[in-house]
Amino acid sequence: MKLLLILFIIYFPLAANEMKRIEAIVGDIRELREEYADCQADSKIYEMQLQEQRDKNKILQQELNSFKSLYKIEIDYKNEINKLKNQIKEQDNILKTKESTIKYLNSEDIEKNKTKEKYTKNLFLVKCDEANPFPELLMKKAFRNKKEIINSEEIKTFKASTFRLNKNAEIYNDVNGKVVDKWSEGTSFTSSVKTQNWLKITGYFHNKVWMKSSKSIWIKLSDVIKR
């Protein structure tokens, strides 16, 4: 009995300590389970928040891609606008050049008209529906039979006829004389005096109006054809 009592006395404190240790372990396990359950709940919450954040990120990424596309489109538009501005500048320069050319040509036309006005004093109108508006114009016999020499070329008269230029040609103040004007291809005129190589312009047409030439102007025969 004494031995049992001694063993009990010795074992009991040890058993009590072991029980306390086991209870502590059980408490720790309980706390760990509660913390695990809390962590599981938090994990679900975080997982939901993470999914929400992912959805937001997808939306933001789509918006970012849209902005990138819009930015690219904006850059393309800006480049196109700059290109159009350069084209407008080029066209403006071309237009200015053309306007200057037109002004220059108009000034030349004015000078030419002034020159023509010097040759035109007596004007009268005729209809140009006929191929030759002066079929009956004939020089006097005394003059037709008279020989006249200009710059080594014999002057001959003939029935008044209408001619036109077969190319752009120069107009001279006399047979083998000086150039006083230039006429364009297709210009019509009348003549009744010629030499071997020249025609005297007795009148010309302007806007279908015949204008008598008041001064002596000549053109080379090679530059005209008869209408």
C-alpha cells in the first residue's frame, strides 16, 4: 500500500501537469481552428475583392486600349491635317503664280491692243457668216497694171480674199521689215496685196468683227492658208 501511495503521490502531479498540457494543446487547436475558419472567411472575401479588382482591371485595360486607339486616330488626323495644310500652301503658291502670270499676260494683251489700236482708225462691222465678206473688192485697173517694187519684191494685187494663220506667226511692218506683233494660229485676216513671199494684211477679225488695218503690216506666205 505504501508503495502504491508513493507512486500515486509521485504520478498525480505528473498526470495533472500532462492534463494541463493536453488542455492547453486542445485550446491552441481550438484557437487555430477558429483562426483557420476566420482565415477561410477572409480568404473568400479577398477572393471576391480580387475578382472585382480583376474585372475593374479588365474594364480599365479596355478603356486604355480604346484611348490608345483614339490617340493613334488623333495622331493620324493630325498628320492628315498637316498634309492637307501643306497641300493648301502648295496650291496657294501655284494660284499666286498663276495670278501673277495672268496679270503679266493681261498687261501684254493690253500692250498688244494698244499696238493694234494704232493700226486701227476707221472701223466698220460686217457679219462673218460668209467665207469671204469682201468678194467684190477689186483694185482699180490703173493700179493693178502698175508694177511696184518693195525691198526687191514685186507687189501684185488680187481679188480680196480671207486667209488664216496655219501656226503662230510674226507680223512685220513691211516686206522683209521689222517684227511689230505676233499672232496666234487660226487668226483670220483679209488681203488683196502680195509679193512672191509675203501677204499684206488689209484687215483682220476680232470677235467676228472685221477691222480695217490702217497701217502697212505684212505676213509671210508660208505662215498662212487661204480660207
